[in-house]
Amino acid sequence: MNKLTAIIPTGNEIHNIEAVIASVGFADEILVVDSLSTDGTFEKAQELATKVIRREYQYSASQKNWAIPQAKHEWILLVDADERVTPELKAEILKILRQPDPKIVAYWIGRINNFMGERVNYSGWRNDKVIRLFKRDFCKYEDKYVHAEIIANGNIGTLKHKFLHHSYTTFDKYVEKMNRYATWQAKDYDQKTGRLTPYHFVLKPFWGFFKHYIIQSGFREGVVGFTIGYMQGYVVFMRYVKLWLLRRNRL
């Protein structure tokens, strides 16, 4: 059996820390990477995890790339604090660790998303997946502020079972998170976006809403689907507003 390190990045996750650590209890090492939490997350993690390390948060990819080389074992399962490993996913991971395919260095894992107390089956989130099971020395995150994904030096497989993902706590916190993402995206988009025009401020936000609500069937999920579509359009609009501000040194 190959040994496994579970890495859990945290930042004021006292409401999640016990449950997420419990869901990866089968790992040989549980490494919590704390972003200087002030709500008791750090202290609780010290009680439950194998090891807790701390670093001031810059952005997600930077934090994870700092943590990965500090894992004790070659195989890593990276789990965000708002995700849970189901028993079925655990069994599938353990099977891979017993008999790994030597050609595969990383695996996509799908996510079952819950938002505003409802499971989301459409709205563009149905096929949500992330690379989270991987070999330490063959993988790292691309250097971008938002939605960075693993760059794997080798083949990537796909697991059958999925994480449970609870990204929503309150609507106010979700709006705050989307505003934070828009700020980071402005930095990511600065080098690849030319002159800002009505296309960026009107058409792209409208397309963000239309894609999630109409094309990806968000309308089938009532208020939840409309909210997802609206917020997707909103974050696109805010991305370009903040890029406009960034280029004028006002952000």
C-alpha cells in the first residue's frame, strides 16, 4: 500500500475543520496549511491533524505550491475545507494506492456541489471537477490567482466517485468571495486583455448569465439557478471594473 498525505488549506474554517479532517482520517498524514486563522481553526487543527503549518495567505496556488513539497508521502490528496471525501471516494482512492497505474501521476475528481441549501445539478456545475489526487514530485499548480489547476508531468486519470462540496455558508459571504475573486481575476486578465470596451462591460457579463442560466439549464433550478447565473454575470462585470481600476492604480 502506497502511503498518502492529505493536505487541507484553511483560513478561518472553524465551522468546517473537524468534519473535513474526519473525512480524510484514512490518510497516513494529515497536513493542515493554515493562513493565520483567528477563529480557532489553527488550535483545533493542532488537536486533530498530524501536522499544522502556517503561512500568510497570498493566493490559492501560491499557498498550495508552498505546501506540496512539505508532504511526507509521495501521493497527495488535496481537500479544501468545504469539501468532504465520501466513503465511496475513500474506497476508490485506497484501491488506487494499493495498485497504482505506473503511467498515471494525477487524477481528476468530480464534485457534487451544494449551494443555498440545495444540490446543484445544472447551471454549469454538473461536470465540475478538479485534480486533487496526485504524485508530489510530478505536479504543481499553475501560477495564477483564480481557478488555478494542477500541471501534471505525466498522464492524468479520472476517478468515478466525487467530493461533496459545500461552498456556500451565507449569501453575504458568497458575495464577498465573488468580489475577492473578481479582484484576483483582474490581475490574471491584465496581461491578456487589450483595451476595455463595452464588449467587456456589457456583452461578456450578459453572456456569463445567459450561458449558466439558459444554455446550461440553470432555469431548471429555480431561484438557486437564477442566482448562480446572475452572480456569474456579476463577477465578470466586476472583473473588468477592477481591471479598469487596476490600470489606473486605484484598486
